[in-house]
Amino acid sequence: AQSVTQPDIHITVSEGASLELRCNYSYGATPYLFWYVQSPGQGLQLLLKYFSGDTLVQGIKGFEAEFKRSQSSFNLRKPSVHWSDAAEYFCAVGSSSGGYQKVTFGIGTKLQVIP
Amino acid sequence: EPEVTQTPSHQVTQMGQEVILRCVPISNHLYFYWYRQILGQKVEFLVSFYNNEISEKSEIFDDQFSVERPDGSNFTLKIRSTKLEDSAMYFCASRGGGIAGELFFGEGSRLTVL
């Protein structure tokens, strides 16, 4: 069964500082990987995704993530955090079983940005 | 930009009542999903739906729950005899065809069971 681990439940960074959110996945085949962001009371917005090809993927809002198969990781990064980035971030892994893709989410990392 | 819409945004109900949450997926999408997020917890998969039938469901999705696509546009989640622990945010999602593809989520329907 697929699973996702986000080891950091809560992270606090200063505005302008760099950010890295960790994500490890467990899946038997090549995974489809996603990062979603959820602002308070809002739905889930896709930041970026990895299906194949270049292991460094660029997303919206200046985010990027790198797929490392050897480490089963898909960490999210941003070089300079803005106050508006404060939100909860979910890493997710997708499987394809007969074409019916199911996405499994991690527990989420809540990001706090301080001035 | 096409989007997934959900109604109601918030519903309060008494324990034991039936609730129907509605979703309008993106029009050319083929796969439909319901997820649930209990306050402060992770987003959990409930069910996926394709070609007018359930393709996969989680252990959470027991006989209390049902889904249907009654008219080719709406996708509904029915919860019979609601319990306090059904209080959660319910997200609908859809995606297009093909083996892989991102899920587009709605804004969610918050269900409060009293």
C-alpha cells in the first residue's frame, strides 16, 4: 500500500528565509507525486507534480521539488518565503491501478512565517 | 479557469439525519473522488468513481455512505444516519482521462453533526 510521511508537523521560518519541507513516500512502482497547499478554510491547491522526466520540478508561487528515487523523497523548496506562504502543505503520492488513480496524502506540514 | 464546485459550503445537521453533499466536477473529467478531512487531521481518501461505478473505496466508506452521478454533471455523496464523528470537511475532486493526472479539488463542504 502506498503511504506518505511528512516528518515535520509544524515549521516556523522568517520571511525571506529559505524553506524546505520534507516528504518521504512508500510505493512499489514509479510514483506520481504531488504537493498541495491549503490555506485556512480553503480547498487544496496543486503546487506542483512529478510524473516522469526531469526530477526537479517547478511549480507555482516560486516553489520547486526534487524527486530522489534513492531516498524515496520529494522535498519541497522555496528560496525566499513570503508571509503569504503561511499555510498547510500536503505531500501526496498517486498510484495507478487499472487507471483508477488514488492519491494518498501525508499528514501535512503547517508553515508559520514570522516577520 | 474550470473548477470543481461544491455545495453546501457548510451544513449543520442533527445526529441520525441524512446528508447529501453535492459536487459539480470539471465538465470533461472522467474520474471523481471524495476525500474527508477531520479537523486537524490528514486528508483521507473515501471513494473513487469512474464510468458510473465505484472503482475503489476505503474502509471508511461503509454502508453508511453512497455516491452517485445522477444526471451526468452532479456527483453526490450521501451520508445516512450521521454520527458525531462524521463531522469533517468533505472534498470532492475530479481529473481527466489517462493513467496519471492531477486531481482538481473543490473548496470543500464542512459538515457539522450535533
